[in-house]
Amino acid sequence: MITTYDLLVGHPFLAGLPPRHLERLSHWACRAPFHAGARIFEENGRADRFWLIRDGYVNLDIRVPGRGDVIVETLGPGTVLGWSWLFPPYRWHFGAITVDPVLTVAIDGAGTRALCDAEPAFGYELTKRFMAVVVERMQSTRIRLLDLYTVPT
């Protein structure tokens, strides 16, 4: 039987973390499947966890006045969903909705923050990984918004 520890070890986002950190993190993790079309979270909702995507695709969207929800990025297997749980005020900056059935590993944000506080080397490493995700998502959003609002010449 595959354990949550096994699922963490096999995920690219956590590749290279020491086994002791993955073991402690696994105590805050559980499998979390979603049906196609499931809204995982709403923009500006309370951010209390993150997900490691194993199978399926999730659209990140933002609400644009006069245009509705605009997809800014699509995440697939091997990626991480959610970084807002790490930074106050712990509110989602995007929304997330599944494209098809999705299998994830959900990891509790408060437990992970406590683990980061207790083990600063782990906290620093995890923060670096999440900051890379933040930068990538913001760049993707910027490019999508430029495409949306650029007037053809």
C-alpha cells in the first residue's frame, strides 16, 4: 500500500528533501481527489493548505471586472497548487477549478508552517521552492493580462 510519505517522496516539487523532513511533512498530508469541474478554492478565500498534483489538470483563474473568470495558468501532474497559505494574510490570490478528475496530496498549511518554524533549514528550503512558484505564477499572470488588454495595431 502506498503511504502519504511515498506520495511525497515521488513528487517533483519535494525532490531532494531529506527523508526526515518528508516524514514529518507526511503527518500533515492526505490524499485528496477532486471531480472534473470542482472549485478547489475561490480568489480571496481563506488559504489553509496546498496540494501536490499527481494526476489531472487544474486551471488557475482571476476575476476580471467585465470579463468574468480569466484563466491565467493550467497546472498539471508534478506541480504544486497553492502558496498563499505560507504568507499572511493567508488569502488566495487566484481561484482554482479542476479541468478533469484530479488526484492530489493535500498538505495542511498551519502544520507545515509550524514544521518550518521548528526546523529553520527545512523552512528556508520550502520557502525558496514556493517563492519560485510565486514568481512563475505572477509572470504567467502578467503575460496573460498583457495578451488580454493589448490592442492589435
